[in-house]
Amino acid sequence: MASQSRTHRFPPLAAVFFAALVALSGCGKGSGPSSDAAKTAPDFALKDLSGKTLTLRELRGKTVLIDFWATWCGPCAEAIPFYEKIYEKYEGKPFAVLGIDEDGMTDVVAPFAKKKGIRYPILLDADNKAFDAFGVRGLPTAFLVDSEGNIRDKWIGFDAGVESEIEKAVGALLEAKK
């Protein structure tokens, strides 16, 4: 009998372990904002799809929304139309959207970006230095950086709730800058 009860306990423990592993791996639904307020965003120097190097420091004075993503990530692809929409909405304002792709291969990312109609800059992070510097552990992950270079918010995953939270946070930072 004792072995029977152990057999029945193991599957629920395995299920809990598996669920935790999936949750920690990312590439899923949004988890809402996670404030890293007052933490200075790490600078990076990454090449865009045309080979030009861009640094975060160059964007000081602007509110910057950074989307860490990958071409193979379903929720990342679902988020792209939102990032394109917010990019268009605030075009001409002191605001920038950056997509940082972890695939790091122009021959994969460029056709994907063209197919999705992405107009905001896509940067390649082949060695994951920016991913590591920002502590990205799941995809997609977005950071909102204020005009002084401080991380104001962080969102892991993407869904309709995250979309509205990002929209509100960006609007509030741009309104406060007036």
C-alpha cells in the first residue's frame, strides 16, 4: 500500500514542477508590470538590420520602449502589431520603440520583420549581451525606459492586459515630460 500512495503523489508533483518550469521559461501570457524603478537601464551597442550600430545612450531625452523577442516565439509575434501601433501613435514625439531580437541572424530576422511590417528599429543581439544585462529570462519581455535612462516598468509575456498597461505607462511618461 505504501508504494501505491507514493505512485499517486508523484504525478501531481511532476505536474507542479512542469508548470513551474514552463512559467519560468517565458514565451507566454503577460504578467503585468514589474517595477524596476530608479534602476539605470544598461547601455548596449547593437547593430540594426542594415548594420548600423545603435546605443541606448543615443536615445537619452526620449522615452524608450524596448521589446526583447525572437522570431520563433508565438507571443512575441502577437505583440508586434501593438508595438507597431504605439510606434505610429507617438511618432514625432520624444519616444522610441526598439525590438531586440535574440536570434541575431539578419538572414532570419530581416525577412520576418519585413513580413510583419515592422517599421521601428530591430536590433540583433546574437551573443545575448543586452538580454543578459537586462536580466531577460522569458519572452517577450518589454522594458519602459524614461528620458533619463531609468527603467520605469517591465512586462514579461504579452496579452491584452499587458497591452493596455504599456499604453498607459507610455502615455503617462510622455505627458509628464511636457
